[in-house]
Amino acid sequence: MLGKGEFGRIRDLLTPLSGKGAFDLEDDAGVLSETLGHEIVVTTDTIVSGVHFHGSEPPEEIAAKLLRVNLSDLAAMGTKPICYTLNWSLPSSYDDEWVISFCAGLKVQQEIFGIYLLGGDSTSTPGPACLTATLFGHVPRGQVLRRAGTKLGETIFVSGTIGDGALGLLAEQGMLADLDKALARKLIGRYRIPEPRIGLGIALRGRASAAADISDGLLADIGHLTDLAGLGAEVKMSEIPLSSGARSALAINSELWQVIVGGGDDYELVFTGERGLADTLTNIGVNITAIGKITAEPSVRLIGANGNIMQVNKEGYCHS
Amino acid sequence: MLGKGEFGRIRDLLTPLSGKGAFDLEDDAGVLSETLGHEIVVTTDTIVSGVHFHGSEPPEEIAAKLLRVNLSDLAAMGTKPICYTLNWSLPSSYDDEWVISFCAGLKVQQEIFGIYLLGGDSTSTPGPACLTATLFGHVPRGQVLRRAGTKLGETIFVSGTIGDGALGLLAEQGMLADLDKALARKLIGRYRIPEPRIGLGIALRGRASAAADISDGLLADIGHLTDLAGLGAEVKMSEIPLSSGARSALAINSELWQVIVGGGDDYELVFTGERGLADTLTNIGVNITAIGKITAEPSVRLIGANGNIMQVNKEGYCHS
């Protein structure tokens, strides 16, 4: 952990971000506040320049993405976020201005999600920037949402719209040149700054039988739920909720449905439960759509408008 | 966190290392087991190839160092280790054999320290390997050891022998060519595989007024304790405990005392308390030595055999 005397400049920027149990980042470790009757949920994700971001994004945006992909994992577990640790390994080309902007970005996200910095480590690297955040949250004992638990005949729901993350990446790479520029910008925004569904995750405690966030791709993440239950799923293509950007992209190139169901980085939640589950969810700030059902047949099948199974060929989607 | 379907090969190696609350690494997050009346202590450190290790070490040794530098932070807080998360960003040149050996190394350390894997993340990187471990431990409520708390007139103690880490690095770099080869190997071993003083840290709960692990260098780490208390320290060079390797290196080159008091990576504990504190510590598996005292004068001073203040010039040691 950061110690007194190390990284003076960075500590001066980080200490104001710290909170309860962080001891002003002066100690060898931090102490997690405990809430009686709650469990502490831990998740961690690393992003690397040149792999998960290209490095020329505004530093505030990189800070947002780092925290939000982790917050999405907490959301999928029905967890209220509390605090985080941060490990950054930065090349010498990242100057003061970059670091100051990155910390400003952390502060913005902290205020949005009500979290604080517990501790961390800062190192140099001869390679690309490598950033790790580890997020901590509370959930009442026994109420953590799991990927396992889906039951035969249950309905599959998703939040928000699907495919925007993967289409946003394509747009950023200039591969959706014919798309309206404003719609393209919206998709790129969805890719760059995901919206973790914290409120929905909390509302799903005790209601959903299983949940995951959509980071690998819709069908792959449904496969994670069904595999653990030894079951399968039927998903109706026509029911998958699409943004205006996704609809427009699809109108231009009808083959993009493969990207929508196979691409990742949506960070919406996919979950299962009774058919009427969606009606019990109020004030969650996002639309919920039923897109299919859990089946005994152990595969994830996408059903087209004509009732036929659509042949998914997206690389990276490998569920049988 | 690792999700089902991602990194199949790595998950097969890591799942056997996982324990309570890790859900076989199948979920978006892990759940920390709580112990009534205890606080959860969190620490995290990152090591980067080319910065903290050169990369050609046996993978088992890199795994050991990664966990042990973190365990040393827990020791400094008087904490019993429980589990850890692991983030690895590896270049494609790290083959199956490397990964298998690294996991075998994790397993060895898990058995030594009674810890298990709670979760993690695995990414590729176009740069050098970047490894983060975040360690979790328990301490009875209110008994966490802190860096703050040192009082005027107290005695300064250290565990083990001092300077071996920094001398080991010099030996590894071929800078101690005249030193007996067996002694040099011992010093290199101390640098490569530090010994976290877990048992000592636990024994110091409620006994030591302040503690830190020696990672920045003896005088710098004493400075961390005294700065927080607005006090200073006098350390007697003649009282600093040295290994036979350090004594032999010093006999060959008397200037190496600068490395001994200024170098880091010893991972011994430095702590303060009543003069008789050492006598109350039993079965801790390491020698304890009183090396100085806490003073009102706010600087850390090293006193030579003639009673004069020795002029410390080690780069990186910057306490006034």
C-alpha cells in the first residue's frame, strides 16, 4: 500500500479521495468498515492501455471506465458499493496533468456512486499503463445475487438496450461510417462510459433467481447462467431491446445482429425469475425487457422472426 | 472478476486455489467471510517485470514475492491473513509452463500462510507482466496496529536482521563480487523471498504503540512512525542487528552501512513501545533487538560508535 514518503505528489492528490478506514493513506493497509448482518462483496478488474482503452482518451474517462466496470460487477451481485483500492502502474510519459485529470475523474465517480478510496499502490512501468481497481460493497447476509440459481421455465430479462457497447467500439474504430454521427457518438459514449445498474441490482435481491452483468456478450452471459444450472435458453431476437443507434446500424447492415448478441461491454444486467418479476421493480431508472425463457435443452438458442434458430458465428461466442 | 468461459485454461488452474466465498470463481464477485468482533484489513501491492523483478526468476519465486510483500503489510497491522485476490496482466510470451509454475508457487505460499484465492482478473498486455495481489485479513476490533501512536521516550525495536534485502539486490547485480558465495546467496534469497512477520505482528497487538514493515529502508520507515507523532528518533548503528552476510560485506566495504540503513526490501517489522516489550514476546520465531529511542527532536538520527551523528546520503532516504 502507499506509505508515507512514497509518491508524495500522488499521495497529495489521492488523500482527499480517501475515507473511513483509509487512515489518510498513511498506513500499510486499510480497514473495511463492517455493517452488522451484512456481507462484504469484493470484485476486481484490470484495464491495460492498448487492450481495454487506447490511451488517448481523456484521463477522466479512463477513471470512469475503471470504476464503472467494477461497479457493474457489484451491481450483478446485488451489492451497494462502499469503497475501493486502486493500483496504478504508469509509464513516465504520463505527466502531472494526466494524473491530476485522472484523480479529478475518480472524484466525479466517487460522488456519483457514493464511494471512497481505501488505499492502493502506485508503481512505475516500462510498458503501457496498467490500472486495477478492487471494489468493496455490502449486501445483507444471504441476499447476494449469484449466477447460479436459474430454474426451468423462468423468464430471462435484460436491463436497458443491448449491443450498444460492441457497436460503440465499431463506431470508434470507424467501422460504422454510414451511421448518423449523433447516433454514432451515443454508441461510442455507451462503450466508453458504461452505466452500472446498481439500483436494479439492489432491487433484484430476493427477487431474481440468478443474475450477471453483460460483459462477454448477451448470449455468452446467458450461457453462464444456464451452464451453472445445467439448463439452456431460448432468446427471441425480436424481443431484444435496441437503442435507436443500434436499430439504425442494423438497418444499414443487417449482419450487425451478430455483433449485438455476441459482442460485449454493454454492462447491462441479465437475470432470470418469474414472468411477473419486471412488474415488481419500481424506481430502478432503467427499462426491463423479457427476452426469452429457460429451457431443459442445454444450449442457448437465438430464435429469429420466422421461428428458426439463428446461426450465431460471433468469434468469442462459443456456447454449444 | 474472472467469469465462466473467460480464460478457461487459467480458471482450471486457479479454481483449485479458491476457497470460501469465491464460488469456484464463477461469479462476478466474491464474498468475504466475516468474523464477529473482527475488522477486515485490506492491503494491495503491484509488482512489474523490469521494475520489481527482472522476469527470469522462477515463476514460483515471483508468486512468493507477490504474496509475501502483501503479507508483510498485513503483519505490520497485526493482522491474521485470510485470502487474496489476484490480477495478472501477462504478455503472450508467458507460456503455459510459466502459468502452471506460477500457480504452483501460489499453492505453496497458500499452504505456508493458510490463505486462499477469493477471485481476480486476468488480462493480456502488450507490455511487461504486471501483477497485483490484494490481501485480506482479520484483526479483533480496535486492535489493528498503526503507524501512528509512537510516544516520547519509547524504545525502537526491529525484528530479524537489517539490510539483507538491499545487499541481496546488490549481490544479485554482481556488485558484491568479493563476498563469500554462500553468504551472497543467502542475501539474494532474503531479497527474493522475504519473510513476512505474521506471528510477530499478531503478538504485538495491544503491546506495540506503533509498527511498520521495513520496505523503504530502516531510517525512512522509522521516519514514517516519528513523523506521524511529531517526534524524532535516535538509532545506534552499533545496535542494528546484522546477518553474517551483512557483517562480511561491511568488513569488505565499510561504506555499505549506507545501504544497510537506507536500502529497503527487508520486510522486517520496526515498532515502538516500553523498554521491556521485547521480553513479553515469546514463540514469535524471530529475534527482536532494541536499536534506539524516540526523541522530542524531530529528525531521525543515526549515532556512530564515537557518539557522533552519521551523515546518511542514501538516495531515497530524504528525512531531515
